[in-house]
Amino acid sequence: MAISPRIIGRDCSSVTGRFRHGPRDQAWDRAIRRIGGQLGVVERVPSRLSLFLPSVLKSAPVTLLQSRKTSHFNGGQTPGYKMDANIFISWSGDRAKKIALALHSWLPDIIHHARPWMSEVDIDPGARWAGELAVKLESMKFGIICLTPETSNSPWVLFESGALAKVLKDSIVCPYLFEMPIENLREGPLTQFNAVTADEQGTRRLIRAVNKSLESNFYLSEERLEKAFDKWWPDLKQKMDLIPKGVGLIGGPAVGSERENLGLDFVYKNRGPALEKFSEFLEAEIARAGGGEDDACISFVSTSMRGFLVPAIARYDAEDILKKAVAKKCKLRIMMVHPDCADIRAKSEHRDKGQIQRDIQTSLSTLRTLGVDQASVRYYKMGPTVFGIATSNKMLLNPYPSVGESQRCFSLIVHKTKYETDIYQQYKQSHFDDLWTKDGLSEPIPDTDWSSPKQ
């Protein structure tokens, strides 16, 4: 049915009569959909549509703008009434962005007065980002923090969630966890918020909380909310199912008894993504040292440190991390294979004789340049078995295969638990502490190697 873009004084009762008993926002929405979303300016509101408008708007000119990008009419707001954004969606990383975009378009289908805002979608080109964010925060009633295992400690997410908690004292902030259990938020500032998982049950809880945060005249009854959720949840689930698994993750983070008893946090296909994730824990340990924690310490067991200092694919700044550790006086224990044993490993990795020795020499030069103390570095007198980095409560482990490079093998990130048999405590004593402290297992770097390592 063709509808003129300009309707003046036309009685639309045949279009709207079937909706006259419904809530005014939903009835208006469906009426607009019925006529194809082509209305332009209405200078006199049709008789039965006026049932759904506030009295102050019944006789006033109304501008109607139908968005073709979503299935809701202007976020469900009453025509002619400008509603500010009221739901802030925070995200960091490609997968979390896909989740945020899905929620951004889906929320108004459930709650028509939900007006979500996220930076990628709603900041006009050329606008100053910080100023736009500050303005948007003023109107927010609810904050959703989209989290994935690889970005759960993202500085950007922590900044936005902190801004929400501080500026919006009356708002509610809810972390929305994709492929990670709520227990993974056991540390850090996000633990102050009540999180939900990105499944049907968790999303239903999220929607209920969003609905309760809205003003009373926009609030949906529980019955209507549940019906709307049951109808629209399959749409969101379909979008979420298309989001790829995390790069380098085997089935996502550890859950259940493995996490509780063994302290297993993450399993990665190779070392690169594991190092990228673990850099967050290194920064946290350095911060502990800066705060005066005497037990703050970072230990390394490696062949040559080249895999940490010059990572193949990971996105982190190893040199910057070590500079910060030196500046904050964080204790360092760096162990590399003795040059006399290096060729044994080189043969296993199909590398030229002397190549690993040269890598060790280059690493010593780099460490000295970064300000690392000579006493913080030692040689151990055996072939490597597991590349590892340990802090006071976290550990990265990357086993060496008999033949081939360790970087191509799976890696684990674990945490210290209350159980003495967990992975962290098994390796912390025998693989890190004993190697550093027991006589005969390691030795200081000779002055000749440290002062002017051969290139």
C-alpha cells in the first residue's frame, strides 16, 4: 500500500484500530511498521493514534523518522520526543565488538525505550571522542561491559567501567561474559559488579535488570518482558553463534574442577597469544612492586629469552615491561640455558650450530641495556624442558617438544590456589625456585659475558 509521505488530518483508524488497547509505545511502533515506515511529517495526529501519545503532543506537529537499520522505531521513543541514550555498551577487541553490536541492535526489540550507545556506532565522524563520551555518560541509566577471555583485563574496558561506576552513581553496571565463567572475574575492579553470562539464562537476567533501571513510565510489565524475550532471544543467539572462537584458545577458558583444583585459567594453541594475555599479569605484578609489596617477583626460565623479547605474533612490548620492572624495583629472576648446553637444543630445533648461543649473547646485551642487574640473570646447566614465566600468583607454561620449537606448542596460564598440588605450586618450587637457589643447578653470568657479550 503506497502511503503519502505527508499526511494531514487523515483518519487512520483502519490502520491503528487493532492496536488501541496496547501500550502506546508498542502500538505506535507496530502502526508505523504496518504502513511501511514511510511517514514524513504529521501536522495533526490521527484520531486513534492520539490515544498512544502524551497529552502535550496530541495537537502538536510531530516529526517521524523511521530507521531502516533496525526493526524498532527510533529506539521505541514517543514520536516528537527526543530521548537521550540510556544504556552504555563498553567493549574492547574484535569479538567483544561483535557482541556489543549485536546487543546494540537487539535491545530495542525487547524494550522499546532502550536507547543503547556504543562508540563505534554513535559518535559522529570528526567528533571529539572524549567530549562525546563525557556528554553521553550524563544520561546513562545502565552500563553493559562486553567481556571475552582475551579482553577481560583490557585497560580500555577497566577505564570505561570505572567511569560508569564513578560518574553514574545511580546507574547499574553489568559485565556480560562471553565464553568465560563468572568465576574468571575473581580478581580486579570488575568484581564489584554483578556479572551475567552470554547465554539464555544470563541474558534474561540482563534484560530484567535493564528494564528495572528505566523510568517507571517506560517500564515493561514482567509478563510482557518475558514474552518479548522469548520471541527475540533466538535472533540474538544466532548472531552470537557466528562469533568465532578466540584465536589461540582451545575451547575457551578452563571451567569447573580443573580451574578450582588445578588453577587452570587458559589453554592456548601456541605461545604467542598466551604471552600477550600474560603481559597483563606481568603489569599487575610490577604494580604490586610499586605499591611496596616485598614478595613481588617475576621469574623466567627459557632457552635464550629471545622468545619473550622478540615474540613472533604476540602484541605486547617486552622491553617496556622490563623497563617498568626495573623502575619499580620489581625483583627479577631470569634464567637462560648455559651456552655449553645450547647446541643440544639447537639440534632438536633443526637450527644451525651456535645459533642459540648467539641468541643468548644478544639477549644479555638487551637486558643490560634495559637496566637489568647482572645478579638478576643466571645460566642453568641443563637442556630446557618448559619455557615458563611466574609471578607471585600467576604462571605461564610452554612445554618444549623433543623435536621442534616450543613456541609452536600449546601453552597454559594457571593461578595459585589453596591446594598444594595445583599446577602453579608444582612448578613454582621445582622449576623456578630450586633452579635459582640450589647449588649446582645454576650459576651467575660471568663478567665477561655480561660486560661485553660477543655478537
